[in-house]
Amino acid sequence: MNRILLIAQREFLAYARTVGFWLSLLAFPLFAVLGGALPLLMRGADPVRAVVLIEEGPEATGLAAAVRDALNADVERREIRAREAAEKAAASTGAPPGSAQSALASLSAPRMRIVSAPTDLAASQPGPEQDALLRRYLTDETPKAERLDAVVFLTRTEGVPGARVWAARATDDTVEDFVRSALRDANRDAVLRQAGIDAAVVERADAFRPEIGVFSPRSAGGGEVSFKDRLPGIIGLAFSFILWSLIITGASILLNSVMEEKSNKILEVLLSSASATEILTGKVLGVAMLTLSVLIVWGGIGAAGLIAAAPSVAADVASVLMTDGLIFYFAAYIVGGYLMYAVLFAAIGAFCETPRDAQTLMGPIMMVLVIPILVVQMALVNPDAPVVRIMSWIPFFTPFLMSARAPSGPPMVEIAGTMAGMFVVALLMVWLAGRAFRAGALSDVKLSWKSFAAAIGGGGR
């Protein structure tokens, strides 16, 4: 036992002492936060474009007003959406509505503003002179305070509205898309008026948004469904992805560690002081401690952020995890899932001497790991779907799918049966991997079906 702990300590410190490990460990939460905040930051940093509207000819009269009305309506819709989003965020997090609305203020920011046309540009006629003026107002030739982002020439040909859009940036199609939408609405209104239909009636019909309440006998209050009722499924899905990430991270570390030590003949030295079973157990335990450190750091950062930002949600999460011992189910599935895949990767690493050898084997294993991640999304909506229930009994998929299904309260026979099957296969994998690990560590044979079968059949001798 002492040798196993020494090997585990060595494996743990080999990575825990490196600066790169802790940087990558802290980088994930940072990038997760930035990933969520980035859309809001990008939206807030998006400049409000200064746009000039010029009607070309008497036929285009009224089109500028139609674009202005469309812009005002767009701003009103954005304010309503931001207010509704703030109210939902406040209801789910317990934060004051004002703070949530200020955080989502960028959602209501207008994309463009209409400015008056410069006198010389408004009086110009299509041709080289007008093109020269446009280039001057849309480029650095004009001071920044007077510079324009777009100039829109509105036209009407045979009663159909159209436009020519000059933009400061060729890749910016924001003004183009907005003007197209505004003119489409203006043309629709004109067609409706010609047909004797009041456009305001159509607008009121389009603006109607029914209030829909969702109820379920399984909700916490036995009535209307709240965020708290959906929280268990979200937590189960999150644990499935966390387990997947830990397996990918830990098993890859284990494979690379064994492969590197075999190529450097370190495994042969270790085998002179400890048995193959002790080395394999120590390595799996050491990397498990490493992934546990990752889980504790990520969980601590997430919990601290959640408590600070949304204490009511944090309390609900804690309540869900403690209900019916759910946290213990998650822990058992994490242990069983990690054990199955960790010993498999360690055994494979014992047969590999170069990264190329390992990469050829990672592809098929990754395909197996992708399958439950695809199915687990179905488990969030319908955890009792036949395909989800059947695949839950496949030991290599069990830890992911049952983590997602556990919050929905599946029958105890399924929980006990799938967990028993998972641990039986995990123990079988430990036995098989131990024999293969010893054979691979002591030989230069490349991994193949023949060498793997020979290792299992005679690796223990």
C-alpha cells in the first residue's frame, strides 16, 4: 500500500508542481465567464452608426420617414426584450430588477442613428461629384466628429421602393439589412392600403404575444413550473459534461504519462521496485487526485460566483444535490466512469512509444465517448425515452446518461442495476488492464488485437 501511495504522490506532483497546470486550471473558468459575457461585451462595444437618408426624386417621398419609424419601433422592441430579460433574470437569481436591467442595457442599444445630410451632399446629383463627396464623408478625409458610417439613397421605381447604400466599411451590412427590412415593411403597408386593409390592424396582430403558463403535477408546488423545477435536469446535464471533461483530461494525462515513461525506460525501473498492479493503481490514483483538484477548484470558483451573484439559485442547487442523496449518485458515477476509462488509457499507453501510436487509438475511443454526449441532451427533455433507458444499461455509457437521468427519479432498480453493471465492468477493466499493462510495459510490441489478446492471456505470469 505504501508503494501505491508513493507512486500516486509522484504522479500527482509531476503535474501539480508545474505552472502550466495551474494556468490551464484557472484559464477554463476565466474563458467560461468570458464566453458568456463576450456576446454582451461585443454588443455593447458595437458602435452606433451615423446614417444619412436621402430621398431621390418625388417618387421616394415618405421612404425616409418609413425608415425612421422602423428604427423607433426597433428601439422600442429592444427595450421591451431587455426589460423582460431583466425581469426573468431577477426572478431566477433573486437580484434586484434594476441591477439586472442595467446589466442587459446593451440589448436595447440602437444599431444606428439618423443624422441630417450635409448641405453639399444633399444638393449633389448622381455622378462623379457625388461619388467624391461620399468618399470624403465616409473616409478619414473628414474629421471624426463629422464622419458618416453610411449614406442611404432611397428610390422608388414603378411604385416599388429600393435603395443604394454607401457604407464606410465594405464588410458592414448592418445598415443594408435594416434598410431592406424597413422598405419591405413599407411596401407591405402600401400593398395592404391598396387592398383596403388597415396596416395598423396587421401590426397589432403581429405584435401580439400570448402569455403562456406551464404547469405540471411534478412541479415543486404541484402547479406552475418554475426555474427551480428545471434546475435538477440542468444540474444532471452539467454533471454529465463535467464527468466527460474529467475523463478526457485525466485519461489523456495518464496515457501520455505511461507512454513517456515507457519510452524513457522509467517503467522498467519502477517494475523492479513495485508490481505492475501497484504501479497501475498508483498512477490511476495519482491522476484521480489531480482531476479531483481540478474539480474542487472549478467547483469552488463556480460556487463562490453563484453565491455572490445569485444566492437564491445557489441555495436551490444545494437543495437539489442533497435531495434523495443525489450528490452521492453523482459521486458514484464519476468514480465508476473514471475508473473504467482511466485503466483503459493506461493499458493502451503501455503499448505506445510515440504520440503517433497514441493518436491512432484516440480516434475510436473518442467516437465512443461522443455517443453518450449526443444522447444526454435527449435525456434532459425526455429522461425516460426508450433509447436513453436502453443505452443507460451499457456500462461505458452509464456514468454519463445516468448522471443526466438521476435528477428525474428513475426507478431504483435501474439505478442499482446500471451502477452494479458499471462497477462490475470497471473491475473487469482493472483486471484486464493490469495484465495488459504489465505485458506492454515489459515489451516493445506495438498494440494490436493479437498482442493485446496475448497480454491478457499471459500477462499475469
